[in-house]
Amino acid sequence: MTIEKYITPKADLTEQIRKLLVTEFGLHEAYSKIIKDFILEKHFEQYIDTLYALIEIPYVDKVFRDSYYHYFSSKLNSYNRDCIRVSLFDGEIKDEMFRRQEDVEDLSNRYLGFIVIRPTVPHIIGRSVLSPNAKKEKNFNVCTVKIPSTVDCIKFTIEGFPHSSQDTETITCAETTVWAIMEYFSNKYAEYKPVLPSKIIETLNKVSSERQIPSKGLNIQQISFALKEFGFGTRIYSKVQFLDDFERLLSCYVESGLPIIVGIENGPPTTVAHAMLCIGHSKIEDLMIDNLLEEKFVDSAISDKIAIKNLKFFDFDSIEKEFIFIDDNHPAFQKSLLETPAKYYGKADWDACKITHFIAPFYTKIYLEAYEAKSFAIRYLLGGMLPLVDNTELFIRFYLTSSRSYKNEVALNQTIQDELKVVILETAMPKFIWVTEISSKDDIKRGEALGLIIIDATEAKLFIVKPLLLAAYNDTIVTFDPASRLFIKNTVPLHKFQIYTHNLKGY
């Protein structure tokens, strides 16, 4: 069997794929034109016009082969077990470039990822990983991961986010979100392994009283169960439970660099129920910060203290911004507000969809979740060892990160003064920490903060100051003294420093 290759610019790409659907997958000419016009054209129109593609066929795709042998091969109708791989580059490419070292280095810099075309007509968009740079519209910050691949026998690496459409039989929207989550984390951390559709089905058979294929989709509890079985300490959040805090919590986890599974519904009556991933948000503009309203707290103990001290809180998580979604019905990196998460569908029933639940995929040793950790930080600001001065106005940014990544960035951050840097780097920390950056509206526009609170994400007990690791604001640094087993204060004139932005990558 010989591997065939085709090099084509974007202008001719969908027509070339259409022809291959006919010759390789046996699709009827008339049907192939429908697929081209209504699926391929709509998919590729969102990518930059300077694209060039190298198409390889046959291609053995691990995800589709798994579905093929566990399901499609048993059907009467014949399905091709091979796929088509479309590798994308920014700018013109030629055959000979893949055989010269100096050209390969250039190609590596222009490589934008790959899309697998599978024979599950009409749902032909399979496993894909694309760089956000492939999109015409960018200006966002998102979770990305480096994933190895090959093009014409040459090894490349693409930094993007895993994506696939559902085939509606072995995988629906729920299974694709689980698959994408595992693909992302397995390429980012050694603790996790990728999973194939058959493994997801096998796992869910443990809690199902019905067969899993053909798939009828999963509810939010089943998705959470699957992730828990695959090594996560999952937590389900519902709009009914958290009300006004719901969207702020989702924003906080996204700012922490966690891909979040969101469940959306319309109705009543419910005609749409869908799952997708939220992986980032649009870049924050100065006007968004200017328009941010003063934070109102439901907790009466907090709101009463704020009123007594005449304080004004502004919360990064309350900024009105678009979020970035990985949706198996659309190309990767779709933008929409949380209030209207499916607005980009352009259909009335989808416009009415609201987020009803979301799942946060925690590392198993994270015991302190966002709601409690953030409340602890605010209470500490109001009545801890460094209570805020009356009539203060402040802006807070709150997120989860690994202590290793955080210390690495602090060590290289030249804007953090030495006294504070030494304290942060020498403080013993768990694998994950919650960080509260204390700033003002004007300072945050410049990406600056004037204080911080670091909290132990593995400590679930909130009495007194048990989760606190260190605090630095009001020209004072609070640290734990192992000898006395007490927190101590040291007066240090604090300088402004650049905030931590390592959780999400900007495009």
C-alpha cells in the first residue's frame, strides 16, 4: 500500500478533500458536494487564508481505529478503516522542503496542526489539534498543550487543544469532552493517560443499566464519574446551588488554566442539551476594567464588614468578557459570553441555551476548592493580621496554579523585589496553591499588583488561618515561623510587580 500525498492552498482544499471522499470513501458525487458546501467550507472558512495543506492518505488514526474495531466493523454497511490526514501550514509548502534540514526548521515554525477526516459521513471531522494561530479571529488567552505529530515522515510538535466532532454513534458531545480532557492532561502531565472511546464506554458500563453504544449521550454525573475513574478529583457545580457566584467560579477555574466541562440547556421545554469545554477567555481590555462594577457579596458577615470599613472590592472574575469554547459541532476556539454560551450557532433554540452545570477536573490532592479558598482570602483581607485600611478600593485576581510553575515565574520576575521574592521562593508549598493578587483598577491595566495572599490548596480546614502560607500587602509580609508555630509580621515597603500570567497562553 502506497501513501499518497497532495499539497494544496486553502482556496482548493475543500474541493480536494471532496474528491478524496469520493475516491477513497466511496461517497456519491452529489453527496460529496453537500458535505463540501455545508461541512468542509463552514469549517475551513474560519482559518487564515494563507493556509497550505499537505494531505496524506491512507492514515491510521488511533481514535477512529478504536471506534472501528469496537463498533463500525460489525455493521452491514462497509466502512473504510483508514482516514485522511490534513496537515496545515502558514504559507506555501513544497514536497522537497520535507527533505532538507534548513527547510524543515522553517516548516516547524509555520506548522499549524492537523485535522483527521474520517469515513463517518456526514460527521467527518475527526481527531484534530490546531494552533490558535490558525484562526482568523484571535485576541484570546487559552489553555494549550504541546502534542507531537508527523507530516510526510518528519516529526513536528503543535501547541493547541485537542478537538473532534462527534460521530453520534460511538461518541457524542459528552464522550468527546472526556476524550479531549484526557488527551490534554495526558500530554501535559505524566500522571494521566489518554483514553480511547472504547475505554470510556467500558468505564461507564459500571454505572449504566443500559448498553452504551449506539451512544445516547451522558448526563453530567456520568461525565464526572468517568473523569473520576480516570484519576481526577472532580467537582460538579450547578447554577441552582451557587446562583450569582456560579459564573464567577467558572471564570476563576478558567483563569487557573483548567479546561472546564460545561453543560448547557435551553427551555423549558428542553430541546437542546449539550456538553462542551471552556478553555480560556478574550483578552482583557482597559474598557472592560473601567466598566467593572463594585462587587456585592451574598455572605452577610463579609458585606457588613465591607460596609463598616467603607471598602470597595472589584473582582477580575466579574469582568464581562467572552469565553473560548471547544465545541464538537464547530471548529475549535469559539467565542461567546457565559450568558449566551451557544450564540455562535446563530439559531434561536441554541441562543436560548444557558449553562446549568460545570465540572472542574481537579488534581486528586486539591481539597480546597475555589469558593471556600476565595472566601477565606477575602475574610483575611478584612480581619486578618493585615486588615485593609478604611476607605480602601482594591482589585483582586484569584487563581489556582502549581507551586512549581509559580516559583519558576517568580524567580525570573525582575519586577518582584528581593525581600518578597526570597520569602516566596523559600516558603514550603504543596503541589498546588491558590493565589490572590491585590491590585487596583489602574494598576491591573498595566498588569501590576501591589500585594498577594498564597493559600494551601491541599488544606480543607478553614478555621483560624490554617490554609495560609504567606501574605504580603500594606507594606508588610506575613510568614509562618516553624519555631514558634506562629505567623509573624515584617515591615517591608512593597513595590508593584508584574502579575502571574502563566496559566493561559495569549494569542
